[in-house]
Amino acid sequence: MKQFLKILSLVVVVMMACSLLIQSAEAQCKYQHEKKIIMGFSQIGAESAWRAANTDSIKAEAEKRKDCFELKFSDAQQKQENQIKAIRSFIAQGVDVIAFSPVVESGWEPVLQEAKKAGIPVILSDRAVDVQDESLWVTFMGSDFVEEGRRSAKWLVENYEKVKREDKSMDEVNIVELVGTVGSAPANDRYEGFREVLKDYPNFKILATQSADFTRAGGKQVMEAFLKAHGDKIDVVYGHNDDSALGAIQAIEEAGFKPGKDIIIVSIDAVRGAFEAMVEGKLNCTVECSPLLGPQMFDAAEDLMQGKKIPRRIVTQEGVFPMEVAEEVLPTRKY
Ligand code: GZL
């Protein structure tokens, strides 16, 4: 009998140890925290496939770390005033940390001063803000948008002659530009980076530039206007994101031109839709801008709550995907 009880208690101990191991594996938290961390996150909206993937990454990570986080998520429908309202609400609720993706660069000083006064640290996710007082935010994680603009222009000047329609000349390459959301960091920086490279190639000219607000509908509408004004004079479309470029592709086809052949298209994000368009030969190159920021953001928040120092800038590593690799790469894409 004694032997049996000994074996039974051994089995119970082993089972408890296994269940603790499984729980900790599921927890995915970096540390054991005294209490759950309450994070308020203000998301811009759902304007593009990139944004949807970004939201999925954040919510999936919050779920993985539900043992140590409670996420309060707010969608601003692309309005700054809604983001400011959400941040004020997070402050009133006394959250432990605020994170947000600022829809535009300016106009954040007052509300971030209120967060600072309340002693709540702020994490910038995806996009930066333009404030005098740099102590208003602890870290900015996201892509280097100026570099994405440079990479778009570098791919174009290095490959245009190879991919252009045979009768098109190299003497003057006319580009139309679909700019992102007016005043946003990605739009400002991609605009700058593209021109920084192009200034050394005077035959590449920007014929027209207009905001398409990072949306497919915006891209289609603006491209229809460009085609009406310039028609076959247009040689290239530079889209600040894939969604606006995909909208432009629709307009180009409806106007009777072949996207990817009559008009060369380069855009930014590297979302699934861009790879599918490249496989169909309708888009020529996409420059990666990863939305999968959830893990980094929650790591930073955990480190913060542990009193650890975190880098002021966390840059996401990204690539460039031309049409010729699309078929092979598409199955590996996570967004
Ligand atoms: C970039 C992100 C931009 C994407 C767009 O980090 O802020 O916003 O490029 C999205 O697709 O709408």
C-alpha cells in the first residue's frame, strides 16, 4: 500500500510540473509580472491591407501574452481627433503604458504632455511624431520610410530600361506619384527618399503627384485623373503603398493600357495583393514595409515595466521584391 501511495504522489507531482510547463510555454511573457500590464493602443484605422495585418499582429500578440497583458484597443477611423480622444481615455483609465501609430506627424504635443504628467510611458509604433520635447515618447519602432523611398527609386533607375515597353524612350521617363496620407510620416519620408535618388537621374521626371491617402479607392480615383490628363505619356507609377498602386492598376486596365507593361509600377509594403499582382505581371516591384510589429511592441512594454532601458529607435529589417521572384516568394509571405 505504502509503495502504491509513493508512486501515486510521484505521478501527481509530475503532472503538476507538466501543466506548469505547458502554461508557461503558452504564456509567452518575457517575465513574471506582479500584476497584469494594462496597455492602451490607438490604431489609425483599417485603410489598407497593411493596416489590417498590423492590427492582426498586435491583437495576436496580446492574446499570446494574455497572462501578463490586458489590451485596450481603439480604432480611430484615420482621424487624429479620435486618436487624441482615445489617448485621453487611456490616461483617465490609468493604463500602465500607451502605444499608438500616429496618423500624422504633428499636433501631438498637448496630449502627450498629459500622458507624461500622468506618468504613463508612450511607445510609438509604425510611425513617428514631430514634437519639441523628445521625452514625450520612450521608443519608436517601425520602418525607415526614407530608405523605402530610396529603394523604390533605386529599383526604378536600375531596371526601367530592362522592363519598359520597347517603343518607350530613356530620354524622358515620366512618373506619376500616388502619395500617402497627407502629413503622415511615411508619406513625407517616401516622398523625400524617392527624390533624393532621382535627383542624380535628370531623365526621370515626376510628371504629377497627388495624395491617394494609402487606399485602393484613392489610388484608382487619382490614377483616373492622371490618365485623363496625361494618357500614354505616363511611363511609371510610384505608389506610396501597394493598396493605392492596386487601385491604380484597376484604372490603368479600364483605360485600355497594360499595367506592368505599358506603365511600370513600383510600390511599397509587400502585402499579399502586391505579390499576386506581380505573379499576374501587373506590378513590377514592391518594397517591403513590415506590419508585423506586435512582438517587438509587447517586448518593449514588458521591458519598460521591468524598469529596463529600451532603445529609442527599433528599425524593422526589410527587403525589395521584383516581379521575377514573386511566384517563389508568395507562399512564404506572412501578410
Ligand atoms: C507604413 C504604414 C503605412 C503603410 C500603408 O508603416 O504606416 O500605412 O505603408 C498604411 O499601407 O496605410
